[in-house]
Amino acid sequence: MMLSPSLRMLWCMLLVLCAFFTGACKKQEQEQRKAFIEFLETEVMAAGTDGVQMSDAVRKKVGSFGRHFDVIAMYSKELGDINARLAGEKTRIAAYGPISMDKLGSERARLEQIVAALSRGLQNIDAVRAKADAAKAALKQPEDVQAAFNRAYAKEVSEYAVASQALYAVQKDFYAEALRMGVLLEKHKEKIQFKNNTVTIDEQALLNEYNALQKSLQEKSQKMQAAFAAGRPLAR
């Protein structure tokens, strides 16, 4: 079928318009990519602050890429909430006062609460990180955006999760060892005497067991303190 001259002209005009809008959309997408990468590099990475937020003005510039950042923001906040809840729980438990060595046996319930809280924290971090990784994997990103996004995601989510787990793990090891010491002291309380910050144990086998636990407890305490000193702040 032959097109009339007027229809051919209309067809050509439509083709030109399609090409124009395709070019305009491509340019807009390039500008959004550039703005998003700049935001990730200057606000999330270079600023060095955790929990970065995206303003409405920036969200308008980056277009649909704002939803990509929401993955980082949402799961970073979830990790922060876990840390805040655990800190509150530990504060509540610690409010009853410090536990001295001679009280470890009678304070086993508090030690068990702390170990359980830290175990839940580790499990919760694992769960959030798995959800975050799945959400990240579902994103469709150009290579340049993906490279910048991966760095920001690592800082705000992956590395934050790893840092949290590292601190939880050494604390759990320490309190679990304190709990084992408490069990030993409670089990043999008739044979173990504390006086003026010294311990007296007449039975050699029991003394050896106590000394081994005491040494392990000191080592785990040192590891915990070193982890706190080297670790990043967990509060958001």
C-alpha cells in the first residue's frame, strides 16, 4: 500500500519526534546517573558520616536512583536500631551494678541474659544483612552507578554489619567465659574462698581449672577492650 504524501510527512514527523524524545530521555538519565554518583561519592563516602540522608532536592536530581539509595538507608537504619536496642538492654542489665569475681556464681542469671542478648544481636544482624544483600542484588544498575553504589553500600551496610558482629562476638565470648567461671564457682563454693581480692583453693585440680579459666577470662577481656578501641562507633 502506498502512503499519500501527507501521510508520509506525518510518519516522518513522528519518527523525528520519537528520536527527539529518546535522546532527551537518554540525556536525562545520564544527568541523573551523574548526580547520583556525585551524591554517593561526596555525601556518603567522602563525608565520613554514618546514616547519611538524601534531601528532597537531591532526590529530584537523581530521579529513580533515589530508590536505590533507599536500600542503603533502610538497612543501615535497621542495623542501627539493632545496636540501639542491644545497648539499651545491656544498660538495663548493668544497672544492677558491676559483678565482682566472687559474685559470678550468684549472678549467673544476669550473665545469661547478656549472653542471650548478644546472641540475638548476632542473629538479627545476619538476618538484616541477608535481606539487604538480596535487595541490592535485585537492583538494575549501569556499571558506573554500580561501582559507586557498591562502595557506599559496603560502608553503610556491609562494613557496618561486620563491625557490629565483631564487637558482639568478642563480648559474647567474654561473658560466656565469665558464665563458665560462675558455674565453676557456684559448683565448688565450699572449696573456694575469696578474701581481700585473693582466692584460696586447697584442691590442686580445682585450682588448675580455676587458673585456666581466669587466664582465659583475662585474655578475652583484653580482646574485647582492643575491639572496642579499634572498632567504629555503632550508634546511629
